[in-house]
Amino acid sequence: MFDSHFHLTDPRLITLDEVVQKEHQGVEIGADFESLPIVFGFAKEHKNVYCTAGVHPAYADVYSANDFENFVAEHLSQPKFVAIGECGLDYHREDLPTREQQIAVFEHQIFLADRYHKPLVVHTRDAWEDTANVLIANRDKLKNGVLIHCMSYTAEQACFLINQLTGIDVYFAFGGHITYKSKSYLHDTLRSIPLNRILIETDAPYLAPVPKRGEVNLPQYINYTAQVMANVLGKTISEIESLTKENAYRFYKIKAAH
Ligand SMILES: [Zn+2]
């Protein structure tokens, strides 16, 4: 399974079994500026792991546009560096930076994705309207593709975005919460998205799927999420595996390894 979004360098996963770490394939996501060197180092050391550079909206108040752009520019030659993000908007938690701060930092990372020809990984939680507005207003800077990670919105909202961004490659990644009863509307969302636009992710250590919900999410739990996606789409797990891997390679512009 190609896990399109995880944080294996998180302190909660530091004790993770070596074998699991070595076998896991996917993308280690940069979410705060301070940790980017660790994220990039991890990708370098793990054969099937790629990495991104991004600043999550939770850190929008300490974002330095200059420092971040310098980091990106200095690492362009690193072959494992596949995308900008995660970046975006999070209105779920009240203790986060202001909406204005979050939007400014989000827009700057959209600008950098365009400038340095990288696809964009978007985090959006309880911030549908502003996220859609920012993406639509900046559609000319999304030519390298955009991924809505941890998709948590309705089928209607997904289709609205796809239609508004015609000509842009918009992808959606589904994680553990598609296994939650309270999020069963996500089944419709998944069915409404073209098959060549669907990715799978763990977001480990966050969002463990049922039956591990509430625990630290481990990479191998991706199979619970894959099983639900397979049921919803009437496919086998191995069909989900090859479909989502192909899509992730296309989105992140990873050359197929043989
Ligand atoms: Zn994440």
C-alpha cells in the first residue's frame, strides 16, 4: 500500500518497529518548519519514502516566508522532495492562529508551489468555504496539481471543487475517518470522485481507523481503511492498492520503480 500522507518522525512513532518502518512506502509530510530537516533526513534514509515541505495552519503565527522559501529553494535538487504542504486552513480548533494569518500563510505556500513547480498538499478542517475560495482564487497557481488530504467534506462539496477547478488535477486522499460511523457520508464522497483522483493515507500517528480508533495510528492500520474503501467501491483490497498507488505516483510525479 502506498501511504500518501504520514508523520513517522513524530515522537509518538519513534519507537516504531524497524521492519515496519523499512517496509512502509509513501510520503512523510512536513508540517512545521523546525522539523523539516528531520523529515527530509527520514526520506533520505528510507528507500520507499518521499517527503514534502510545508507549514500547517497551526504554525501560521510563527511562519517566516523568507526562511521557508529558502528551505524550499535549497532542497530542490533533493530527488525525494515531491510537494509543498501540508498547508491550509483549520477552523476546528479555537486555539489556532487567526483566520487572516492562516489564509496569508496558505496563499504564500500556494505561490511557492507554483514558483517551484511542485504539487500542493492541502489540510482543510471545518474550513470548507474559505479553502474553496482561496483555491479557486488562486487556480492559475495550481497547475502542478492539488491534493485535499484527509478528505472530510461531502460529495457535493467535492464535486463543486472539481467543477470550479476544471483543467486542474484535483486529488482527494481518504484516511481513517472513512471507517467512522459518524463520517459514513464519506462513502458517498468517495463514490462521487473519479477513480483516477483517489488516494489513501494514514496520517499516522493521527486518526487511527476503526477498530484502532483512539489509539496511536500505526502504518500497518492502513489496511482497515483500504478494506472500507474496497467495500464502498465494490473492489478488492489489491485493486484499491494498485489504484491508489498509481494515482499517488501521478500526483507526486514519482517515477515507477521496478
Ligand atoms: Zn498530516
